Amino acid sequence: MATTTRMFCFVLVMVLMGCCCSAKIYKVGESKIWTAKKDGSYYEWAKRKEFQVGDSLMFEYDGNVNDITQVSSRLEYQFCNSLSPKAVYNTGHDVVTLTEPGYHFFITSNRSQCVAGQKLVVFVVHDHPMIPPSPSVTPTNGGFLKRVTSIPSGVRRNSFMWETIFFSTTTTKSMTS
């Protein structure tokens, strides 16, 4: 009986983890292999995706000709500099897990292929919480909320910031200073 209960609990935990954890595996280049692309299609491909911490990139390529070299900076990426890589993968079928937010740069150490477009940059965001926290509508410390009715200088009217901006202050003096 104890074994059945443990097994049930294990299966339940696995099912719940599957529902809550939604890491994705993206095949770089969709149905094609990782190779040189003059048309900037890797850039366009990555631009259409939202990569989150925990997602993975799957690279398929000819391991006799190419590799996956993860570099640390935009300059190394732009100039195809693989002299001090963050990581190198060379099996021909590699899965790279994106473990931290920010920009991640991938090139091939085959310089002529890299210059010809065999490189990829992805931007990774933090995972989204399952249930977003509800916004607080209660002012703190005796302050007040005021809806902005005019455009602050430096903010475009059609920007996200304009649509969601609110000011919270504790005194009216801070509004005028």
C-alpha cells in the first residue's frame, strides 16, 4: 500500500510539473540544418520567438564542417571571434539550455561560414509567473495615485509606457518639485 501511495504521489508531482513548467525546445532554423544564411533568416527566426529561462535551442548541423560556439559579447558575435568561447558544442546534434536572462550569442568557429551568416543571437526573458500578482490599488504612507492626463516630456504617446504610467507620491510637494 505504501508503495502504491508513493507511486501515486510521484506521478502526481510529475503531472503537476508538466503543467507548470512550460520550457520549450526550439529547433534553430525550423526544418533546415544550422548552416550559413546570407538573408538574415536566423535573425528573423529569433525575432519572432519569445525565449524564456529554461527553454532550449536544438542545433542540427554537419559536425565535420561546423560547430556551435557560444560567445560572451556582441562584438565577438558581430566579428565572428571564437578565440575565447563561453562554450563549444560539436556533435552535430546539440541542445543548449538557456539558463539565464539576457542576450545569448551563437556562432560557428568556421569563420567563413560565420561571416556568411551562420550565427544567431537570442534574447531570453525571465519565465512568466503562473498567476500574475494583482496590482495594489491601496496607496501607502498616506500617498495618492493620480492618473496622468498629459504626456510627460520624452514619452511618445503611442508607447507602452504612456499607456500604463501612473505616479504614486506621498505628498503634493514631490509632484511639483
